Amino acid sequence: MREQEYEVLWPRSPRQTQLKPLAKRLDTLNGKTVVQLWDYLFRGDEMFRSLDEGLRARFPGINIVSWREFGSIHGAEDKQVVASLPSRFRELGADAVITAIGC
Amino acid sequence: MLRASAAAEAAGVPSSSIVGEGFLGLAAAAATGQGTPTLPVAKFPGHPGVQSAEELRRNTLEVTLFDVINNLLETPAPGSMATEPGARDIIFRGTLDEIDEHFYRNELSDGLPFRPPTRERVEAFLRFTDRDPDEVLGILPPDHRAATVWSVAVNGVMAGCLPEYMPVLLALVEAMADPYYGVEHSGNTPGSDTLITINGPIIRELGFNYTQGVMRDGIRANTAIGRFWRLYLRNVAGFLLHKNDKGSFGNTWRVVVAENEDVVKEIGWEPNSVEMGFEAGDNTVTIARYAGGNHIGSVGGSTPQEMLPYLAEFVARQHLWHLTFTIGVTEGSLRPLILLSPILARTMVAGGWSKRDFKQALFDKARLPAHHVERILRDWTQKGIWDIGVEARLGRLPRAFHESDDPERLVPIVWEAEDFLVTVTGDPARNSAYIFGHNGYGGYPVARKIKLPKNWKALREKSR
């Protein structure tokens, strides 16, 4: 004898986000202002030091804005920090951003 | 971190997000959840925490640098979002075993058998609320799905809840959506899980265990509502293992703790609900995330003063990396929870202590040497570059953390006495306590009042 069958509902719920376009990429980093953002975890300061060295070697005209300009982007205030970023980018004339570190 | 990158992209600034090798799956899932599925990521090989300075430098220059440059100069492939069912769609028809298998294979269940969420069962749950089934209680990251009344009922059915638990489930999801709670951090590496504490007359009405074995599965209200919480985190918030849930080891969901309000009333202490800003006698839920806990066995002493040294020592020792929520990543967000068995609470009251006195005594006594706290955060766990003295001089820490420059001075583990939460529950016949290691801002204590429907009594009569 066939067991009873049931029709069952979806336990998820519709996503509320739409596909968002990404920013146009740059043609070079020479002459561009690149901002560092750090969550103050897992030796990101050391990573940025090495990245600076590598980026300056490849792109001598690069202008790097240190993570120290922003403080930590992680923690109880992170929503406010993220909300403030676009205006900070405008103030600094940021052309690109490097964020660290997801671990 | 990915939220910062998404904010940059939205502002027209290209980004590169540096992600450790083991977290690339999480980055992909989280990026999809925020609507940027092809958000460029730069890989860092291995984990920086265990690499020498030279290894870290080499990995950065030989791997991460290459990715960063590509991320900023090369246009990413166009992204797309998967098509999904509608909120009320029937997604499968089959026997219990077939449904179980279908849900498991599609990551819609927790791996245990569950009640099939049929329309009839869901409608039975909806009768226990006056709210519209389509009402949105919040948007839950990282998947950013709508936490609807309807979806609460569907997952409540699956968890094995009874329809009359619905008002509790709704209060829980309202709390989950509160930004102060920080649900978006629920997949972090400590694998912390939420402890739900329930207060009010509804404890007896729905048959919660609030005595011996309060945290053990076996009593339906405590157990099924605990299971609901984790199912909802999976199905609606989006915390799936190996994707958004990156707990290194993880934890099973926690059984709901109900406070022993009979004893609390008898001894004149305020219940947890009052600590959370409600009136005594209100039906409430409180949620907070804890990385783990430990039983404080056989607390000896006939006075609170005799019991305190052992309790305080245990509370202080339970907190190591967690101190980053007191000093460091966030300041002042550590809220340890102590469960006291009724015998201990009665002994404190017999010795003249209020709950506030107990918290103050813990604040004064549960302390660690300043140099040890700095060593834990700066040297051992690489949680930043902090010096307690510098932080205090900048006005970012209370005076109690820097009463002198002596590195041996004892500093508290929280900012103020009221940061400790205390709940009376557990075996009335045993002199035990339990301490939870809190997860700070990633699971900050949040409470909600349980709203019963207008015809609650009639519905309860009918369900009996």
C-alpha cells in the first residue's frame, strides 16, 4: 500500500536584494588613489605593508591612503562606519578600495 | 568587510576584498546575499594566524597582490541571481521519507526528520496570531530574505512546535531582526549559538521545563522552540554550513531556558525580563549568543561571601579571547550570563544580597591581571594592537581598567556590574551554577515581549 503523500510549502522566503552592478574597473593604478580598509584582525597591517611594497613597485605613481585614516571597519559600529564610507571616499578622491581581511 | 566593499562598488569605486583561503565559500555566499555575486575577491593562502612574517609577506606578494591588481583592473563576469519559488508555493509532493530526502538534498532541513509543512498545518499556526501572514518582521542578512509571519509558521511546523507556540516564535524572530542583536554575525568562527531565555506566566502555560535539566532536550516547548531557532537561521537568514556558517567547530542549537519565576518571586529578585527592561510578569523572550559554557559544580559556602571566590574565579577564567568584546574589536559589549540554581540564589538572599549586590561582587572580584589581558588579545589571538593604558588615556575605557600603570593590577572583564546577566533556573536541589562565554556585539542580548492573540484563551481551550 502506498503511504500517504503530502504537499509541502517552501520554508524560505523571497530575497529582498536585487542584482547590483559593480563599479567600472580602472585602466591603471598609476596616478590613482587607492584606499585601504581594515577590520583590525589577523595581521592585516602586515599584509597591507607588503601590498604597498608590491603595488608601488608595479605602479610608481600610485597614491595609497592608509587604513589608519579610517580606524576599524569591524565591530559594534560597523553599520555606521559602512554608511559613512561613500562620503569619505569622495573627500579623499578614492579611485579604488582594498578591504581586509575575511578570515 | 564585504559590506564595505559593496558600499564602495555602489559608490562607483572598484574594490578588492582580501579573503583567507578557507573563507572563499563564505565570501561567495555572502556576496550573493547582498546582491553582488561576482564581487571580486583576492585570495590569501592559508591562515595568517599561523604564518611566520616571511611566509605572510611571500603569500601576500606572490598570490594576493596579483588578485588585488586583477580585481581592480579587470571587469568581472556579469552576475546573476538564481530563480526561486514564490513565498507560498508548494515545492514538493511525496511521502514523509521522500519529503525528508528532498528537503535534505536542497539544504532546507537540519538533517533530522521533521513535520511536513503542509498548508493545513501552517494555517493552524497562523490562527495563533492576529498578524497578517505577509507582515515582514525584518530583513535578515546575510541572505536578506523577508522574515514574514508566514515563514515563521512554516519553520515552526517543521521544528515540531505546537501551533500555540506561534506567539513565542514571532517574538523570537522580531528579536533576531533587531540590529542590536547582530544576526549577520551568526556564522562567525566561534560557532556561537543563541541561548533563548523565556519569562512570564507563559512558562507554565506552555509547559516549559524550568527546573532540573533545564538545558537538556526532552521537554517539547524548550526543545522544539530551540530547534525552530536554528532552522529559521538556516532557511531564512541563510546560515548554511560550508557557506555562510563558518563556525570552526559549531554547536548544536540550544534548548530554551525558562527562568524559575516561582523562586525569583519568593526571594524578591527581579526576573531576567526586568533586567531586559520589561515588567515582572510580562511574557518575554531574551536572546544572546554564547561561544560556549561551563558547569560550575558544587558551589560550597553558607554565605554569599564564602561562595563568591569560586564563582568569580570561574567567571573570569571562562573568558579569554572573548575579552576582545570588552577591550578591542568592540568596547564594552561583553555580557556574560550566569545561571544560578535556586539553592545558590536563596543562600545569597539569606546573606542579604540582592541580584545587584551579586553582580557588583562579580565585577569587583572576577578580574584578571592587565598584562595577561593584553597578552591574550595582542600576542595570543592577534585581535589587534591594543594597550589597555593607551585605550584608557584616550577615554575609551572606564577608569577601573587603569587605576595605575602596574601591569599586575587586576582589571574587570566587563565595563560595569550591570553587564552581567543572572538567571535563576536549574535543579532546585543542587548547589550548581553555569557560566556562558558571550559573543559580544555578534549576539548582543535583545528581548521582546510575547504578544498573545486577542482570543488566546479560547484558542488554548480549543487546542487542549
